[in-house]
Amino acid sequence: MERILAVAIPKHPDQLTMQAVAAELDVAPSALYRWVRDREQLLDLVAAEHSRRLRADTLPTPADWRDWLVEYAYRMREGLREIPGFAVRLLNGPHRHTGPPEVQAAVVEAFRLGGVPEDRAEQYWHVYSSAIIGWVAAEQNEHYQPSPAPDFDVLVDVLLRGTEPLGCDADQQGRSGTAGIQTGHRPKRGGEQ
């Protein structure tokens, strides 16, 4: 199964066929069907592997919930970029899930720690994940070339603006803790200076 996934993951979902995977593995398509029922199951396996890769290493705390959300936004973006065309598939296709339940629970908890009422934190998750998936889908669309190029830091800033406790002065919403995002100081990625 690992070999099948190693071949399937880098392929754009539109080009992911049983025949293409079998050819790259140098096996007959009929041999591949012993491991994978059909193309839909192959796409499900890719989606499950993608979800596994997006699991958070840590959980948010009252002290770091905002930084955790920023870091996870970048992690989610990079993870979606690893599988070309998958973000579009998540938005349009039958594989419309945005991550494993434990990731959803962690993001919901981070928003709750940020002052979002419990009954609204779930909606914040949907907006957060859908916005990041949509961002990557737009990045991978060769026909979408706005000028100036959109800045991911701005998206993350916008996503976190509503995280002040209710009753906060509207002028102050989103200002606390977003200075690093507003000035373009996103978390460093592996190998970045």
C-alpha cells in the first residue's frame, strides 16, 4: 500500500487513475485492483494520508492559542500544496472533508481559548479551513493571477480578527497579538532564514 500511495500522492487528482498508478508501479492494472477497489478508494486513500500528515504536533494552550492558529494555518497550506490539485478536489469533489476530527477539535479549542463562544467556535473552524483550502486552490489555478499577488499573512490576519472576546470594542478586534502577521513576520519554515 505504501508504494501505491507513494505513486498516487504526487499526481493531480484529475490524472490519478488506476491505469496510471499501475503503469508507474510496473504492474498490470488487474494486480492493483487486489489492493485498491477503484479510483474512488484510491482518492480516499490519498485523502486519508493527507489528513494524517496534517495532524497537529501540539495542542493550543491559553498562552499560545493565537500563535498555534497562525502556525497551523501555514502547516495546512504547505500540506495542501504537497498534493497538486487536491485543494480543488476538497472544495468541489466528493472528498470534501477538511481534516481529521482531532485537528478540527484542536482548531475549535484554539478559537475557544481566543474568546470565541463555544457555540460559534465550530463555525470559525469551517471558515478557517475553507479559507485556507480555497487559498491553495486559487494558488494552484494557473488562470488566477491577481496583481498584486495576494499575501497569505493577510488571510491569516483576517481569519484571526474575530477572536477577541465578545463585548470588545470593534476598533480593537484583531489587534491584540496580530502585529507579527500584519508586518509579514510569519513563523519560520524549515530551512528559511
